Amino acid sequence: MKHSFRLKKSQIKTVFFEKLDIKSVSIENKSDVENAITNILVFNDLDSYLNPIDCSYNFINTSVSFQLELNPERDKKDFFKTIKKFTEFIEDTTENKKAN
């Protein structure tokens, strides 16, 4: 099972700054996208459930896209719960940024 995401680079940077307390993150290619998403998954204890795949970075509009895939050894019922947790973590951080 897979779920696709498209985010602005600034959203990822906000998550790193606000939630992970990492002041600087470089996202310039697909490997950087994969590493950034993996770090967010690890922080949320989701790395044993989900893996980032098909990562890409568009330098023209500074967006990132990726899919999160459920690990094969995990039950399908875990997929929706973990995707929701990941999505809420990203949205909560970027919503707070807009409110300030």
C-alpha cells in the first residue's frame, strides 16, 4: 500500500525547525528528500511501518514529492493509522506556522 505526497520545500524545513529542533536542512535532490522524510518518520516512530519511495525534488517550484509505502511485514490496518499520524504531524506544524 502506498500514499503519495506533494509538499513545498518550506513545509519540510518548517517541520525540521519547529518539531525536530534542527535549524538547517538542505533539500536539493531526491536523496535529500528521502533522508528528510526518513528523519521525520524516525522522529514519529513510524520508520518500522513506512518507507519513503519515489522521492523527487523540483527545483523550479521548490516542491518535493514522495510516496510512503507500508512495510511488507506490517498489517494493512496499520497503514491508515500511520499515514494519518504522519499527515497530522506535517499539517499541525505548517498550520501553526501560518497562525503565527
